[in-house]
Amino acid sequence: MVGGEYSLGRFPVTRMRRNRRDDWNRRLVAENMLSAADFILPSFVHDSDVGREDIPSLPGIQRHSISALVDLAGEAKELGIPVLAVFPATDPALKDAAGSESVNPENLVCRAVRAVKDAHPDLGVMCDVALDPFTDHGHDGLLRDGYVVNDETLEVLVRQAVVQADAGCDVISPSDMMDGRVGAIRSALDDASHDAVRIMAYSAKYASALYGPFRDAVGSAPNLAGSSKKTYQMDPANSDEALREVAMDIAEGADMVMVKPGLFYLDIVRRVKDEFGVPTYAYQVSGEYAMMKGAGLNGWLDWDRVIMESLLAFKRAGADGVLTYAATEVASRLKKG
């Protein structure tokens, strides 16, 4: 104390950089951390003797034969990734307007799920419920006069969900965006003695331009042929509507909810988590991954740093987990420390 007054000392008293000075201190005060348990690994399976087949628009990602998918599942499990999401590249000869192959208990998805669960019973397996991999028009539901009809589609989606659960799927993920599908699927699963099967709903799925590489991977791009999904997927201009969608899915029995795409919609992730406090997930979709990976391969970005930064953004926004094509790569890096 000088002259009866307190001295404030050197300005500034609070120096935010102190806690950034050393690596140990930065780790000590970090608000969000990544672990392998945060990831769901999307994977593609095809009915081929070719073990792995590159997908040009998704650098570093392959379609797998069933045996190769079992190997990938083992790698994921070893790295501590809790869930494998399985997406089929269906033989075009098996596609029709009704998506009939989707309800075949011996379809590619069901055979792949059984193989993975037989080999790795402790690994979670997640399956999409939607018709786009199985329809010759590439839409997620049944077409009538060029319009995707809701209630008729639900009847097929319910049957699809049950055959997937029969095959051993742990998490059913309706990605079709039909009204009422979560309630219809929950009721059907319970009636079929699959009350333990969880539902992770694609609750806020937007009609995004970022799905192109995924559609290449499952082979639906030629079927869709530029047709729009705007009559059932959400308008990218809307935010409040997402909260209504999520509220409906929770009321209908969803155990977990998802926002898709992810990085372009972090504001939606934050609003959903703040509003509902339920397990909330985001999908780092194929276009988001491909842009970063492609830029990294061209030397325009530091891929290793960018992918980690992007995944931390999901956690910071409130996501409990992320579907990301980089799951095994990042989990391996985290394991090495």
C-alpha cells in the first residue's frame, strides 16, 4: 500500500497467456478433449470378392467386402472406437422402385451385420434405415407421381428396421426424414422383441450439397441423377425447425439424435444440446471430409492439424460424439499420444 492506496502493480493484472505458456498447462485447462470413444466409424460394404476398393471422391476411404469389413471392425474395436456404421453399395441389378431389397433378411447389410457381430460381439453396429441405397430412383422413400410419399414409405422402413435388428444391429438410425418414422419403428421393434435396440435418429438432416461423395460410395448418385430431396430433407435456411424435428423424435422414442451435416451446422448442434440435453451426435459428412482431405493431399492445408481442429469443434459445440471417416486415423493418433 502506497500513500494509503492499494497499488495495482503492473498492468494488466490478469494475463490470459499465462495458462497458454506450456504444453502441460494448456492440457491442464483444456475445456474439451477428444477420445476414441467419441467416434462412430462410417463404413461401406459391397458384395464383391475385391477386398477393398478405393472411392475416388473420398480419398483414403474404401468399399469393403464382408470379410474385409470384419477386419475393419476389429481394427476399430482395437482402437477403442465403440460403433461401426454400415452402409451398403447395393448391386444395381437388385434395385427397384419399391426398394424391395431393403427388407430382404439376406441382403448385403444383414449379412455384413451378422458377420461383424459374430466376430466382434462387443462392438456396436449401427444401420441406416432409408431406401436410397435400394431404389432405382435414388430417393429415400417410395415415389408416387414424382413425389416421395410419407405413410406408404413408413411401412417399408418399419420392415427394414426389423430385419436389420434381427440380423444383430444394435442401433437403428432412420435417415429418411419421413414424418412419424421414429414412432413407427420404435413400436415395430418393441413388438418384435427388440426393445433393447436403440434408435439414433437423423433428426435434423438437411438437404445439403455435401453428400456427393457418399452417394458415389453407395452407388446412388446415378439413380438420383440430379433429382432433389428438398421435399423431405430440411431447408439449410432453417434453424428453429430443427428443434421441432428433434422434439418430435424424442417424443416418439429416439434414444439419441443427430445433426447432419456437421461442420456447416454447428449452430444447430449447440441449440439442440442446450434445448434438450439428450445424447447428441453430428455427422462429419463425406463432402466435409473430402474437402479437408483433398486440401491436405494437395499441400494446401495441414491435414493432421485440421482434422483434429474440426473434431474439437464438434465437442465444443456440444456434440457427444461424431460420425467421421477419419475415426480410425485419429483414434490411432490419440492412442500413440
